[in-house]
Amino acid sequence: MSKETPGKVDMEKIVSLCRRRGFIFPGSEIYGGLSSCWDYGPLGVELKQNIKQAWWQAVVRERDDMVGLDTSILMHPQVWEASGHLKGFTDPLVECKSCHLRWRTDDLKESKCPSCGSEVTEPRLFNLMFKTFMGPVEEQASTVYLRPETAQGIFVNFQNVLTTTRKRLPFGIAQIGKAFRNEVTTGNFIFRSREFEQMEIEFFVKPETASDWFNYWLEERLNWYVKLGIKKENLRLRQHDKEELAHYARQCSDIDYLFPMGWSELEGIADRGDFDLVQHSSSSGKSLDYFDEETKEHTVPYIIEPSAGVDRSALAFLCDAYDEEADKDEIRVVLHLHPRLAPVKVAVLPLSRREAVVKLAKELYADLRPCWMVHYDDAQSIGRRYRRQDEIGTPFCVTIDFQSLEDEQVTIRERDTMNQIRVPIPTLKETLQAKLGGEDLFVLPPGGSIWKGEF
Amino acid sequence: MSKETPGKVDMEKIVSLCRRRGFIFPGSEIYGGLSSCWDYGPLGVELKQNIKQAWWQAVVRERDDMVGLDTSILMHPQVWEASGHLKGFTDPLVECKSCHLRWRTDDLKESKCPSCGSEVTEPRLFNLMFKTFMGPVEEQASTVYLRPETAQGIFVNFQNVLTTTRKRLPFGIAQIGKAFRNEVTTGNFIFRSREFEQMEIEFFVKPETASDWFNYWLEERLNWYVKLGIKKENLRLRQHDKEELAHYARQCSDIDYLFPMGWSELEGIADRGDFDLVQHSSSSGKSLDYFDEETKEHTVPYIIEPSAGVDRSALAFLCDAYDEEADKDEIRVVLHLHPRLAPVKVAVLPLSRREAVVKLAKELYADLRPCWMVHYDDAQSIGRRYRRQDEIGTPFCVTIDFQSLEDEQVTIRERDTMNQIRVPIPTLKETLQAKLGGEDLFVLPPGGSIWKGEF
């Protein structure tokens, strides 16, 4: 994270909008909150679902070479021994000799406590996994861990997936799920929290093709964000140098986003080599190799891992969409969310409370609701109602007025341009469908199957 | 659970099918498994997603009086004090004086250990919540719990939702998420496990209307299962008598399903009265009442809670769909899953490996895949391929043959009837759309807005 170049959007404004409109609340708020846990409200849960569905659609359903998986959060403790997490998934901590607060050594500039200024102890290692006890007795033998990443659930099921799907290399396994890390330093809203959701792909390839597939996935994942509306100038690639590489990685690049607090990791793409399959195979005694029926050879595939965060993605999409625009004497706050991600797709707004207008508006509302998430709003002036919808990113408002009763037409008002068009009621649904679902709404990525680095 | 009337389907056959075809694997299987944790494979994850989406569509998106929420698994410990879980969410356990195994008292017929026959101790209470430690120090102050139900996340956010959505009574909040219970006795496959997924509604109503809404939700939820294909004779309602009622419940009824091991709870519908809001209000010191703008009165709403399990639903849908049919000299194993729930909607099967046929088949496959989950299979005889698709519940197979190259038609074969129809390729997508999405595929429930008990 580089604090020198903060993003254009103020984090406080995002947090405030999320709180005020029901995207994201502090967890257990009536009890004073629980450090770095967040609850997604009525709009936030829709945004998050839309992100996850867009990811699943792109990486699983539309691909011939990928299948999904959903493994449990609680896993056998030996998994974490084999993966190296029990031994190596640690942060060095120091403790203040006076006030006893603990700190990450990389957060300290000198060996003085940032809180009270006293001296701190030597660092000692602290494992970041949450532990709990399964079964009725609390003892060593029953200790299990909340998974710190979803990836291991994929590795241990490699043979299960292989035999039940009869997939051939190259192919991938994708998973969305919660993970937990007992981070000492959390913060920046939903950017770093102790409970979070991951979208991970483990893509199994022949070792000699690993570099090409690494580049392929860099481009593929970058373009996923671009297709869903993230501005290119707010994305960058950052290659890990040798000192920074995790113990399992042959190479790794982060897709960074220009968050309010600066450039920070949005997704990591790693070439994990054969580390994971070799480790689990030797630890479990089960063969985790791949038999090539053409060459009659056994190989341990290499793994390319694009690992994204649902919460970080949500934050990036919100920040990137946020805008304040001068509109006459006012400031218009608008979320230019991609229609696919917008929590509410259409708002139905009657311009009068007269019975016939309300009746027609409610009919249209009932008719549209099975197709999309639709809001109905008849409170206050039409200007205020447009503002409310702009602020939560609703792409289209449909207004019904007295004239609608005569000419059977309604007005569609578009969020970004504020343009209005008049459409016949019988064509309303298909007009909205075309506007919401059409590929023309995408900012199409540059072509080419391997990313060339000109981004 | 009544063992006297087991369901018609053998559990072992379901478990075996799930394992063999990639619906559900034992968790951490290469390490010998982790007691009662399960991993959903490529087909299982699709089934589960389809169940959750069907539920969300029915209870949130298509309703004007419901919003969604997604709260964190880790909550402030005071939540569990206020809810009564810290004190009361316990099982009485006895320990064998000889072999030290522990047992639930209600699993014992006499005070002898079922394993070795020795005497057992007096029962003592054992809390079913998983505990863990947040922050760097393991001590009382940092103890938090994995939520044993998603409901409390809704209660503590009641005011947040109220102020951000401006909803009026009656309205509900719906949530899907993981919950954890350190059950002593688990089993019956995914029926009772320590990590599971809930689909819960908390529906807030004026106290005097609670009974009507309780009945409304009984009917609504029963019909949800029926609409998605569960046979009516395999569903029943079971009212809790006074001794069985949980401490928070004014009344409660289970929707039971005839599982392989007998009638067992699929979903519970409880009238929780004002218990939860009163408890959390008094514990947090925050007002959790509702101000009625018409009557200018403050009330604490009553809560009707339809609480369903994703895993139990999946098991019920699988059992209900499972059938073995005599077909010529063979047994046809088929899952008659509702098309909406089926993991794979369409299979594309070329009848020849000749280049022109394969080319056309792959074109159709690529064309259909963005719309639905589609499989391509060209291995072995067409009979074997139909069987493979029947066994995983794929509603439609599309076969491409030599004639297709000439007349530009393909064959659609329907899973349940095994009927085949020939359709022009340009109309294939819309024909499948009509068959997959049409309301005519639903077994429509009997009308009436309040359930009358004739079920």
C-alpha cells in the first residue's frame, strides 16, 4: 500500500453512504461493534451477490475448462500442517512493556510503542489462524482451525474432482467462500477484516505451460474488472520481487486498485508450481498426480491461482462508481455502478398520488419485480427521488404520469446521462432488458488472448 | 425423528450417487475425513446455489415486504448472552467412567456406556457453540463464538434496516449463511452436521396479527417445497407441544420431510413473540421498537421465523427426486429434479465423432453455455450418455446427428418421459427456454392465502 498516491474518493464518504443507505453496517453495532466485522445491509447483500454471480458466470458457467466447488470452513488439522500454515502463517508481534498493547513489527518505525511511547519487547511469532475445538472436550486433539483461505479445500479435492468430472488438463476449480484471519492490524473499512469472503480459482496445467497460463489469467482477471466498469487508470499490475514471494510461489503479481488509502491489492495471481499437490500427497499418502492418457505419463500439475476478495471487489466497485457532479445549484451524488452490479435495477416512480396513476404504477412494479430487483418510491418530489436512486446506483427510473393514462407510455430516465425517453408500456420490459443486459453496456477489453503488458 | 416409518429411498444409495457423480464428498477426505463436515462437488455446488437462488427469488426479490441481509459469522459475545445461547444452548452429556466417551443422555436407554457397557457419570451441561479467540491474546476477554444461527444477525440490525429502508410493518428480513453447532451426535449424511447453511426469515408484524402471519408462512413455505417438486405425501406439519417449545417461542411447527431415516425436520416456523427485540434492547440499552406514524404509537413487533436449512433442503430434493425405473432389461437411475434446481440444464451429445457433426455440436454447446449450465459429452454409446445425464437430473439432452447437417434440426430428449422431439436449430434456444423456465413445469399449489390444514 503506498500512501503517497491516494485515490480520488474520500473513504469517509464511502463509509457514510454505505451506512446511510443500507449497504454496509458495522457488525453487532448495537453492542458497540465487533472489531473489523461488517454486516451487509439490504443493498449491500444484493451488490455482493451480483459480484459473486458475475464472477461465477465468467469463470465457471461460460467456460468449458472450469468447475465449481464449495468446501467446508472447518477442515482436518493436518491440512494446515501440510500447507505450511501451522508453522508459517504468522505475524511477528511486539508488546509494549508499559501498556501491553501488541503491534506488528512492520507497523513500527522505532522500538517504541506508537500508543504510549514506551519500549517494546522483542518480536515473537503469532499464528493468524482462528482456532476452535470440535467435539465435547477442549484439548489439543480436538483443535481445528477456521480456514484462512479457501484454496486448500480445492487442493485436497483434486482427485475427487478429477475422477467425477473426467476433466483433462488444463482445467480449473473455482470456489467462493468465507475465510478468517486473526489479523492484528485491520482497517480501511471492508478492505482488511478478520472475516472475509474469497473468490478463488486453482487452475491446473502442464508444468511447461505454467508461464503462459499465468499471463493468460493476469489478462483475464484484469479485464473482468474493466468489463464491470472499473476505470483502467485505477488498475495496475505489480509483480512481486523475490524477497516478497510467498514460500509456495514461483511467481506472483497483484492486481492493485487505487483505493482511497492508496494503491492496494485487489487480487493476487500466483504460480504455485506443484507445491500444494506435492505437500498434500506426501502428507496424506494419497496420490495427487494426473495421468495423461495420450502420453501415458503421470505428472503433478502446476497451479495458477487467481485469488480475489469479494469484499475488496465490492469496495473497489463502490469507490470507482462514486461521483459528485455539479447539477444546477446542487451536488449530485451518483454511483455509476455497472447495471449488472447495481443492487436495484429499476425504480418505479409515480408522479402523482392520484388513484389511477398509483394503480398503473403498482401494476408495472408487480410486473417488473419477478425479472429484476425493483424499488417503488412515491415519497417527496421527483427530484429527491431521482437523487435517492442515483446515490444507490439504480440505472433506470420509470416515471408514470397523467399522460401515461392517456397515451399508455411511460418515461425511462437514465442514471448516468439523465436523459429521458418515452416508451410504450407494452415494450417497457423488453426495452429495459435490452438496456440492462445488452453487451453494448460493457466497456469491452482490448483483444488478444495473452496479456502483453501494455495495459 | 420417527424410525418406524422410513422413507422409500435408501440413504446409502443417495450417499453413493452423491460421492460417485460429484455432488458431495466427505470433507478433508484424503486425511480420513473430518467428522460430519462435507464438501460440495461440481454438481453439488450448482444444486445448492440453485436452491438458494430459488429461495431468495421467492422470499426477497418477488416480495414487496422483504429485504435481504448478510451479517458476519463472528458477533459480539454479548449477543449470545442476550439471546440466551450462552446459558441455555446446551446438551446434557454423560461420560463413561471406564472408556471416557461422552454421550447425549437422550441417546442412552440405560446408564451404561453404549460402547463398552460400563457405568456413566451424572449428566452435565455442555454448550453447543464453537468458541474461538479474537486478537493476539487467548483469554476470556477475547472469546468470541461462531454463530449457531443466522437469526441474531437480523435482530441486532433491526433498527439499521428500518431506518435505511423506511419499511412499514409487516415486513421481513431474509438471510442465507453458515452457522455452526458443536453437536455431539451428528449423522444421517448432510442432515445434521456441525457446519451447515441456513436460510432464515425474520418477519416483523403487529402483535395482534402474529397468529395469522404464522399460518400464512406455514402455507407459504410448504408450497415453496411443493412448487419445486417435493411430493406432497412426503411432507407433513408437526406442531410442537408445550414441553417441546423453545424458551423464546410462543408456538412452533415443523415442516417434516420423510427422509430415508424417517420423518424429520426440514424447516421450523416459530412465533418468537417479542422475545428477541426485548432481550437485545434491554441488553444493549438501544431502543428496538417500531413507531407507527399513523397511530403515533410505539410497539415492539412480534416475529414469525421460517428457518430452513440449505443442506437439509438439498438432501430432501435429492431423495425426493431419486428413482429407479425398469427400462427394458436394465434399471434406469434418474433424478427427477425440478429443472430450476437441476445442476445441469442441458447436455449436448453428438451422435458421431465425424468432424462436421462435432463442429456443429460444439457450436451449439458454445451458444447455449452463456444461458445455462450445459454439459458436452461424446464418450461411449448414446444410451450410456443418456443414463449419465438421467442420474444427475439433467432435464434435457440435445442430440446432433448426420441428418442435422442436412435438415438443420436436432433432437431434444426429455429426462422424465424419455420423449424425443425434433426442432429446428434456430428455435432450439427458445424451445429450451420455454421448457426450462415455463411456469407449466411447476406443480402449482392449491390457492388461498391462509393455509387451511387440508394438506
